[in-house]
Amino acid sequence: MLNKLIFLGYTSTSVGYKDKRFCLKISYKQPSVVGPDGKVIATTPWLSPIVWEGTFDPFLIDTIYKQQNITIATTVFALGKYTQFLKDFLESAEQNYFIGFRVHYYVFTDQPEQVPEVKLGEERQLTVLKVPSSNRWQEITLRRMEKLEKLIESRLVSEADYIFSLDVDTKFYGRWGSESLGRLVGVIHPGYYQTPREQFPYERRPESQAFIPHAEGDYYYGGAVIGGLVKDVHEAAKTCREQLDIDAAKSIEAAWQEESHLNKYFLYNKPSKVLSPEYLWQDFKPHTNEVKIIRFSQVIKNYAAVRPNP
């Protein structure tokens, strides 16, 4: 693959403080996820771990994090007919997601009465947050960063240590634990982990704030997962929301809404931990040699039946 020339942006922030950035001009090849020998690659070029089965000791890493007495906030958005996915999401999470840790689910929904009663484990709780309905699924997606930003500012900065924002039309099939924790965490999209960056579905219009040139890109990150320390996810959500607002003022909607802006953010603010496609699969996809276990997957659904518009 050809070398590329980019500006790497580093952001150091905390909630309530003005951000400070500097850029470093470097050139490097597009990183691979699977090597020429078919073996998975477990480190990014900037030395962040790529988490695969076999790259961590579950007992050891859980023991280390449990000593820290942490709380993991987890947000999901279930509007309209997407409330039908909540039961499987929550029940499977209670079997696989941060078992033995303090977890607080925050469910954004326009139909609080449709939130199912699910038995939660010890030190696990659920809060329902009512939000307005929308006639466009794109609008729901576009406003998630704003909701996440405001929730962190109003509550999570004092209620949680880490946060994950996850899509609700998903199900847990295997362990998702403390191996996924980091300062800023993204997940490699299962549809593009062996795709040349020129073919990534980035936003390609220069007039959009989410624009990424064809010659740039590390991985294509799935918008179904974003996580990390509360203050770092706040900065990501805030920045993406600001860029979404700039685009909206110019009547621009990025190719894949918030996912496009998240990919732009991760290109210049490298994740400190990258989750392999084990942590975001798709139920319709067959198993592959490199994906030994499927931990979290998007369920099969009829989009025409669950979305309010095409």
C-alpha cells in the first residue's frame, strides 16, 4: 500500500477546560488488521492494542480493574420501533457485559413505557431518559452525539469513570469485559477490516467537516461503539457535535452521519485502544478464520419495518 501524508492531531482536555491541540506532519502506510500470513495484528502503528481473543488474560485484567472500584456507564438509543431490540440487548448484556463490575445503563427513548423489565445483577442499574421522537432515522443518528455530550456534562462526570455508547439493535454473544477499557476506544467495522482505505465509505466531499481524502485513513471505525474515559468521550462527542452543527448550517449531511464524523475524529485523535471486529460483528456475516469469537453483533432486521423513513 502507498504511503500517506497526514496531520496527526493530539488533544489534551478535561470537562470544563479549553482544549489544546498541536499537529505533527508524518507519513506512513495504511495499517493492516490481518498479516500476509493470515495471523491477526494486535498493535496499531501508534502502539495502541488491537484487542483479539488470545491477546489478554481475562482473570488477570479483571482483577486489576476491579481493584479500582470503577463504574461503567452505558448508553443506548431506542426510539420508535427500535425499542423492540432492548430486551435482547439488555438480557444478553447481563450475561456477558462487564460481569462483576458496576454498570449503569442509560436508555434514551421516546417511549419509556416500552422499556422492558429485565432482571439486573448486583451493582447494576438502569435509567430511562425520555427524548423527542423523530420522523427521520438520520436525525436520530445525528443528535446522538449531542445527547451524549449533555449527559456527560450533567451527570456522568460525577457518576461514572468509563462510558460506552452502543447501538441497541445488537446482541452480546460472548465476553465483553475490562480488556475493552482505555482512554479512548473505537471498534473496527466488520465490513471493512481488510479493505483498502480508498474504498472506505468516508465522507469524501471537501465541503463537509467529516471530509477525509482518499489517500488518508487508518481503519474504518464502526459508529455502533464508542468508549473510553468519561472526559475523553466527552471531548469526542463535543467535537463531533460541533462539526455536525457546522455541516447542518450549510445543509450538509455526512455520508454516514455521526459515524463519518467519528471516523474523522479518530483519524486525528488516535484511539488508545482499538477493538477488533469480535466486538462488532453482523449476524448475517459468516464466520472468518481470524475472528475466533463473536462477542457483540448487529442483529438481522428489516430496515423498512423499523425505520420511520427510507
